[in-house]
Amino acid sequence: ISWKKWRFRVGYNVREGLTINMVEYFDQNRWRSIFYRAAVSEMWVPYADGSPAHNYKNAFDVGEAGMGLLANSLVLGCDCLGEIRYMDAIVNNNQGQALLLKNAICIHEEDTGLLWKHTE
């Protein structure tokens, strides 16, 4: 994907879900590497209790269930607004068969602050 002075690659897998790779920014007539790889699985969330005794109870949600299989198909007008492009993802299920996730990734620009969504 190329956008303004940025370029990067998008990936998707069953364990992590969305990955962003090889992010570069064009500056002073050359491409500068920003980072090689980023994924939600590399994010740690300390649930609730901030006491020292609670530190050993870290939850790593992505590694337990496989975030890629837990994706919902995104819906135009609900999940993605404005000028958008969808990307499908193909992962393998627990039996090793290919599974198509329609509209698993939405690409759009929206400058209205942080995005939040809850799905049951």
C-alpha cells in the first residue's frame, strides 16, 4: 500500500490477524525505514488490577485463541466510513482447510480521534 509519503505491506494470519510490514516514509528524497513488522499480538494489556502481585497474571489474548480466526467481516457504513477499500483474508481453520474471511481488513482515512467498536 502506498499513501502520500508512506508505503507498507499488509499481511494476515490465523494467530495474529492483521500485520503491518516494512513501513517506510519518503523524506529528503529517500525512503526511510520506520519499522519492519508490527502486529496486535505484540501488544500487552494489563487487565484491571495494577498491584505488584497481579503482574504474574498477564493475559495474552491473541496467543490463546488465534486472533485471525476471531475476525468479523466488516460492514460498509458501520465499521468503515468514507472512501474505503476492503481486503479479504485467507487463513486455515483447525482442520487445516482454507477459510475465506470476506472484508477482514478495511483501509480508509478518518481523522476523528480514536476508533472504538464492540461486537457480540
